[in-house]
Amino acid sequence: MSRKIIVSVLLLLSAGMLGLTILFYSRSDRIAPQIQFNSEEISYSPGDDESKLLEGVTAIDNKDGDLSDKVFIEKIVPAIDGTTATVTYVVVDSSNNVAKVARIINYSSNDSKENNEDGAVPVSGGAAAGQTDNPGQGEEKTTENDDSNKPGDETETNNSEEESEDKSESEDESESEDRTPREDGRPAIFLNTKKATVEYGTEIDYMSYIDDIVDDKDGLEIWRSISIDGREDAAERGTHTLSYYVTDSDGNMSDIVKLELTVK
């Protein structure tokens, strides 16, 4: 008899725990924010301030409200033809629900800009072309045009070319990271910077320093499993090291990547 009572009590307790679990689950926030754009077209070139890509972008969450200031750009991927690019926006609410939306914008590379500028330079000279009765005047104007090839101008041109090459090299380095899923099944997390500086007393958006997460199985839900160590001391003035890592649904943990955060 006592055995039946014990079994009945255990069944009642199990049923009660199951009911509580269902109740908590039903009340949990599992709705991601909504990201929206205005109807204005946006143009972007490498080296431009990325903040203009956030103009007119809003994010509204069912519980947190307006999260527009939490939206960040995950990546910018130019199309093959070089005239458009796909910008991926991400926002995360307080319950770690992730919203990710892609948008196509107008795009012009540095190479196309230089070609347009070169093509826009007019060829001088009605006089040089023989539209004058005085050959001497035509010769003088031709000589003036030749002054544009002075050594000083060549130096400026070379400097601008070197700066363009340096910029493209740095872009190649930033894009050289292998972001394909790892063969061993472990996820990988990537930051958009290794060092950052914030003003003392301001709210720190730790998630905005994450550039991307890749995994062989998990999609956006893996953003709910991000761990950031070192946030406890990051509110104080000084330089702090934050450790970012993520765990996928199979229990595989990524390598730890570090961010040096300076609070002034």
C-alpha cells in the first residue's frame, strides 16, 4: 500500500513539474525583432562610413520595444557585376532572439570610380586641335597641357595608387579568414575588430563586436548560445579583455576569440 502511495506522489510531482515547464516555456519570449528599411535607395563604396547604411533602418521587438540603435551590419557582399551589394543587418533582443535581414544596395568599387574619373577628363583644346589661324598659339596651349605630366603630378598619382593598393590589401586580409564550416563540426565565431574604445558610463553593446558565426548544422539559433567572459569588470575604466565563444546544439564549443576593450 505504501508503495502505491509513493508511486502516486512521484507521478503527481512529475506532472506538476511538467506543467510548470510548459507554463514557463509558453511565457518565454521566442519572437525575434522585426527589421525594416525606408524606401530610399542607398549607394556605397569601399571606404565609405558604414553608419550611412544604418540610416532609416529600424528594429521593433514585441517586448523590448525600439531596438533600432542595436542594429549592426554583419557583412557587405558585392555582386559579381560590381554594381550592387548585399548588406546583412542583425539585431538581438534581451532574450537572445536574433533577427537577420539582407538588403540589396547600389555599389561602386574603387576601380570603377577611378575609371569614371579618368574618363571624365576632357581632351583640351580647340587651339591645339587646329581651330585657330595662329599655329604659335596652338603650340603654346599644347605645351601647357603637357605640363599636367610634370614629375610632381606623377608623384601625386603614384601616391593615390599606393593608397588604393594598401586599402585593397587590407580588405583582402579582412576577407582572407576561412568562414566555411569546420570539418570537425565545431562552430566558429568572428569579431569585426580586435580592439575597441568606449566612453566611461555609456552602455556597451557587446553583441555589436560580433561579425559572424558559422556552424555545420545550426543556423540563427546558435546566436542564442553566445558566451562573453569578462563583462563583469568591463564597466570600470581601464583596458579589459573579453573572451567570446559559442556552443552549438551538439555541445561543440568554438575557439575563444578575444576583444581588447578600453573604457576611457
